[in-house]
Amino acid sequence: MTFEQAQRQVDQWIKTNGVRYFNELTNMAMLTEEVGEVARIIARRYGEQSEKDSDKNKDLGDELADVLWVLFCLANQTGVNLTEAFTKNLEKKTLRDKNRHNENPKLK
């Protein structure tokens, strides 16, 4: 599935099941909440914090998908084509950083 297809699917779901989009500020708060849930899993499962019993069954993939969902909502609401934006961003990073990481002694 492409970003464009996902954006269309999210839009269709919102229109048929969700009544309407939450406003952009609400979605921004929801994005922050979803990223926090991802951070909690990463910190406990891969970081130095111990994982609580209540966290052990959390599905990282599902939480990452929640982040994508809200990103697609925000993109749809603000008229951003994520395929175009991501392609442009990748080109920017490639030009800016083409030698930067290869020359970083911390990564060797």
C-alpha cells in the first residue's frame, strides 16, 4: 500500500465510520499521545526501564500504526500529499547528508 492509498483509505474510513475528522489541534494531541505509547514500549522493552506486566502484551506494530493513522489524518486535513512530501524530504536528506554519516567517526 502506498502513502496515497493509505491516505485515501483513512479518509474513506473517517467519512463512513468516524463522522468527521477531529480538528487539527486534537489530532496533534492524539499524535503526541500515540508517540508516547511507542516511546513507553521502546523504553521498557529495549531500553533500561523494566517492562511492567501490563506492558508485556503491547503490540509495537499496532502502536506504530496508530501513529501513522493520525499522521494520515493530519496530512488529509492540511492538504499534504505524504508521497510527494516524503520523496522531497528524502531528496533533501540525500543531498545534505550524502557524506555526513560516512565521515562520522562515532558511527564507525
